Amino acid sequence: MKALRKTRPERGAELLDIPVPAIGPTDVLVRVKAAAICGTDIHIYEWNEWAAQRIKLPMTFGHEFCGEVVEVGEQVTHLQPGDLIAGETHIPCGKCFQCQTGNQHACESMAIVGVHTEGVFSEFASIPAVCAWKLAPDTDPELGALLEPMGVATHGLLVEPVDGGSVAVIGCGPIGIFAAQIASALGAYPLFVLEINPYRLAMAQRIVPQAVGLNPAKDDVVGAIREATGGRGVDISVELSGSVPGTRLAFDLVCVGGRVSLVGLTGDPVTFNTSDDIIYKEVTVKGTTGRIMWKTWWQMDRLLAGGRLDPREVITHRFSLAEYAEAFDLARSGKAGKIILFP
Ligand code: ZN
């Protein structure tokens, strides 16, 4: 089979012919129908410090996918060949304290598909059956491939109810746009989308026209949002830019008694005055990682069943796996939404 492999500790990847993987007793073999490029994949492709510290070469990367089960391990009873699945990327151990207390997504010995194990930028992939979310057979594979990143937005936004309050989404990459779509579907008002990249801000406003778009590099974001919220600020700010200024802004924008959801990873320390930023304002700060297994997936199931939003609007480009170089150059440029690869 064809597989997009990372073979050398440098920028790039190679499309190679390798054997179809054998599966273990608790795995499923999947024919990959669509896979999406994530920021993590760009780190791996570019081979930055983050990737160099984590990735063991050689390996196939990629982890956001939808595919058809073609073979199941002998201990797998809930899936059959022919089932269409989307991939959860947390691989929980099932035995630790967190796994046994409902936090499988925060497992103490977590592995991640396509980071710690062989990924899905390939014609077939062996996946632990515990990572398979069964889809209705007529689901569009492109939609299935977006559920993993949409789940990051869903968990970050819905870790507590939205209740129609005002929401600011900071950072309009695909996950930020998903968060804005969900907030809009749940009646958030007013809804703000903040982004310094003009291409992405325009994309967010096109997909979520109910949202007010602001560019923190140009606009007086704090002033504009205070004015639109009776001087109070937003009930919920969701940080998805993964930047220090964006994280700082999440606290500047939130109202007294509001909630800050931190999802984007800055990698650098952020300075707070806990008295003014959190204590006197009685702000709730929630960090979220990935998706709750499987509460988040059920939440998405309900959101999508009603037709209130379509995450596929975030897809801007589609490539065959052989066109990976063009796809990754485009992904890095920042002038793309979600990019789908077809193995
Ligand atoms: Zn565990």
C-alpha cells in the first residue's frame, strides 16, 4: 500500500510502498477514505523542535480520518467489516486512575495515533478498536475526517453550557471556526471571532456571518467588545490561537463571573495578575484537551443531526496523497482552511 512516511529528521516526507499492516486482537484494519491535515502534522512535516522531541522515525503520520473497517481483531465484538468509522486519536490504557474515573482522554499513559503510533496518511491503517467511532453508513467521509478536530472545539466550548450568552472565539483556524459555528448554532449572542490573519478572519466571517469579525492587530478589540456587551465583556472567551497575546486577551475580554476556556497551546508562559484577572472577576478558567470519550462525540452527533452547522464549510482544498508536498506547502502558508487528503 502507499503510505506517507516520515523517514528522516528533516523537513518533508516520502510516499512509499509498504506492506498493509497486520492487526492485533484488539485492533481494526481500516481502508482510509479521507484524512485531514492538522497543525500537528505540519509540525511533523516541518520537523520542528516539538516533532524532534516526540516522533520516532520511521513512521507514517496523520491522525484525523474516516475509513471503512475491512478486518477486525479476534477480541473486537462491536465492529464488523463494512462499518464506516471516524478516528478518535487518544489511545487510553483503560487501567489507570484517570481512565477508571471517566477521564480516558486524560489517561496517565496516553498514546496518540500518528504521533506515538503509526498514523493514517496511508491506504490502510491499523487502529485500536477503542479509537473507532461508528458512523451512519451514508456519512460523507470528509465529514467523518473532521470530527476529531471539531471535537476539540466542542469540548472546549461546551465544557460548561453556553446558554445563549455572549462568546468570543480567539483564533480562527479550523478549530476556531468550528467553535464559532457551534456557538452560533447554540444561540450565542453577540458572537465575536478574532483573528490576526486576514485570510482566516474573512473565512470565519463567510462561514459564520452572524459573528462580528475583529482583527486584534488592527482593531480596538477590547473597546469594541465592551461597547457591544453593555460595558461588561463576554460571558465566555475561548482561546484557540495558541498565542500568548491571544491567551492574555481571553482574560481581558471576559466579564465578571464569566468563563475563560483555554484550548490553544502557547508553549510559552503567560503573565497574569490573579487578583484582577481572575479573583475579583470571579472568572472560571477551564483547560480542555482533546475530546471526552465519548461524551464529546455524542454532543457532535446531536449538533450535526439537526443540520444546524456543517463543518465541511471549513474545507478549502482537496488533494490525493501523492500531492502531499503541495498540500503541506499550502497548509503552512496560512492561506487554507482544512485540507483533505485522499489515500
Ligand atoms: Zn489510562
